Amino acid sequence: MIAIKNLTYSINKNTLFSGLTFEGASGNILQILGSNGSGKTTLLKILSGITEPTKGDLEIIGSPKKLFLGHKIPIKDYFTNLQNFLSLNPDASESNFNQYCEQVNLSTSKTLLSSALSFGQKKKLLLSKIFLSSYDILFLDEPFVGLDRETIGIIKDRILEMKVNGTTIFLTSHQEVLDGDVVINLDSGLITK
């Protein structure tokens, strides 16, 4: 579980958000909404421990297994698709690659350089991390951007499966794609349950 109290973040005398107080329990989806520049990614980075808040308290109970997937895709263009897949998933095999590609309709060759992939295809490769491992807390920054409708459905199903298994899921979005147990709207400052 994560407990957040009076969280504030300012940069260059500009306050992105202030006084945020909420909790994320096991099996909760916490959706962070807001316009561009509202601080969605910054809040996600604070919650995951990448960035320090300006003020406030953040408490994570225990030592959970965490994963942060940002909206920047760390795919190396000079690697083949299989090499990128194995780099993202060190315990995986070529067989896992084939199964995953079939699961998310990623029709590409394992020997093709990833530079030939579209943004959406690269995003599918990145999202393999949530299919091949389990986590206690998941931080997803704009996970649905660049994906086709069918793949969005597959990713939503996987997120809901993880929720049922007790994973706490934080995700940023411009729109409500999933029903969050807690919705943090950085534009209005409202937190709803």
C-alpha cells in the first residue's frame, strides 16, 4: 500500500500540484488525469521514487516489487526485435517472444531491426514487461498512447487481471480509459473514489 499526504511539487516557482492526499491499496487502480503540463508524469515519478517531492509525505508499506514504464520507449533501433524483447525481459526466451507477439498481434520478424517498427509496435514490445512478470505496484505513464483499439483492449484486460491479483496500479492518461478506484484530477485538484 502507498499512503500520500499533502504532496506538493514546484519547479521554478511554478507549483504543479499541492496538498495531494490519497491512498493506494492492493488491487486498486489509481488514475491520474490532467492536461499537458499538469504534472501527471511528475506525480508518477514521485510515487515511484524517481523524483523527490517539494513537500509532503509518501509512505510505501513493505518492500514491494515495482515497475515504472514511462512514455519514452527504451527500444534500441540497432537491436533486432528479439534482442530488444530479451533486453526488456531478461528471463524470457525466444518462445516467449513468439507467444507474446501472437497475444498482442505484433506481426514482425524476430530478426528485423527495431528501427523498422512503428511507434505503436515499439510500444507493444515495451508493454511485454507487464505480461511476463508480476509486480506489487505498477506505474504506467500513458500506456494506451499509440496503440490500436484491439491492443488497448488486450492491455486493459491484462491490467484488470493484475488488479484482481492484488497489484496496485497507477496510470496517467488524458482521458478515462479504465474505471479507477481512485481518480486524481490534476486540472481540478479533485480526488474521487
